[in-house]
Amino acid sequence: MSKDFISITDFSAVEIINLLNLADDLKKNSVEIKNNKKDAGRTLALLFEKPSLRTRVSFEVAFQKLGGNVIYLSPEEVGFGKREDIKDIAKVLERYVDIIALRVFSHENLVKFANYTKIPIINALSDKEHPCQILADLMTMREHNKKLDENTTVVFIGDGNNVATSLALACASLGIHFRLATPQDRNLPEEIWEKAYQLGADSGSIFSHSVDIKKAIAGADVVYTDTWISMGDEAEAEKRRKIFVPFQVNQESFKLAKPDAIFLHCLPAHRGEEVTDEVLDSARSVVYDQAENRRWVQQALFIKILG
């Protein structure tokens, strides 16, 4: 298993399944963790350029429950790459802490940071990928009886963003069929499709992109959407809303999925924009299970990486 977890492709399909199995066990036997603190005495640094609810809390709770200490470093305190050079930050922190999770604007800077330090680095979100979120998504799918193989079709609706990228690559690795429905100019980057097709050639995963939300959702097992306006995109908020209106997940579109299909959203949700209340609050919405599972997969991640 890789020292770092920067891309979902850092782990093989077998490693992903093994990690999910551990996360399932941790969730079912959470009381036992109190007497088996894997990371007692170790310290996790959370270096965040972007604010967060689920990411920060899930990481802190996960590591603390394993007996570790957590230090949160805000943008103002660090000035990532501005107040201080990335190399210097990385070299200093490795003298203090055992593992670092970074939530950053630039994936390039995240990779640069990882190259400068010998301790494990976890991608807690970048502009390119959100791999920890996808581990929680996969765990949630399994909990709701969706097989992580060719028997499951996942459709992502909206923006070809960091979540869609990691989800596509995970599906390709595991053999899950993946559909993407976005405006033409919001598709995934070509290099991501190429990588997904390469992985899918081995796993049997089938991929498609459509600008027709109804065509994409038809017969799907899992329907996933995300905000149309990510942090950093606020300047073009109105333009984006107009472009993405046809890609709203609502009762009319969601009913085209299988009768037992589940709805996923990594949150925060903008109710009435990418998804309606009727879908988000429905019995088939599992977004709060999905949010909770961030803790369990990250706990498993710490155990796997730190040993």
C-alpha cells in the first residue's frame, strides 16, 4: 500500500476492498477501539486552505478515537506557499508530526508538498481529486446493498469536478459501470477519461458521457450529484446556475433510476439548485450515512498507512 493517499488510484482494487472491509469492522465494533488505540502518541496535522465541516470533524474524530493527537492549521496560520514556501512547511512539519492531511486549492501544490516530506500525506481535497470522499461513498453503496462490480451502475450528474474524477477512477478500478451527465464544456478532462478507460479495460467497467440527464439516470443503481459552485468558483456563480439548471436531480429525473436506487451527495448541498428537497430528504437518500462513513474510512486509512 502506498505511503501517501493523494489519488484514489494510489490504491489497487484489492487494497480498496480491504480498506472498506476494515472500515466496516471498525463501524460494527467501534466500542473495541477504546481498548485498542492504534495511534496512541502519534500526531496528525490538518493543513487546510479551505474551510470544512465534514472533512475536519471526521478526520479529527477518527484520529482521536484511535488515541492520536490532532493539530489544525488554518490558512491564516500557515499561508500555504505564500507566507512560507511549501518546501519549508513540509520539512518543518515532518519534524513535529507523524502524518498530514491537506485540504488545498491546488493539486499540484499537494503533490509538491508530498515530494518534500518523508511522512505520509493524505489528500483531504484538492481541485483535482477527493479520494477520501469516494472511499466513504463506496462504503455507503455496500451498506445499501450495491455491489462494487459490474452489477452496479453509478451516474454522476452536474459538474465534472474533483469528486466526479475520483469517483470515475474508483469505478474504473473496481469494475463498476459509470455514467457522467454534464454540460459539454464541464466534462471530465481528457486525461482522466483515458486513465479510466485503461483501468476499465482490465476491470470490465463501461463508461459513458451524456448531456442528457434522463438518458444518464435511466436504470441507474446510484445517482450522485454535487454543488454546481465549488469554493473558488463564486465569481461565476450566476453563469454556472444557468448552465446547470437542466441537470438538477428532482423527482421527475430520479424516478427514472431503478426503484431501489440510492441518492448520494457529498454535501454541503444547495437545496433547490443541484437537488430538490423531495430527493435529498427522501427515504432513498443516504447522504447522512455517507457523511458518517467519512470517519470510518479515514480511521481505516490511518491504520493501513501507519501500520
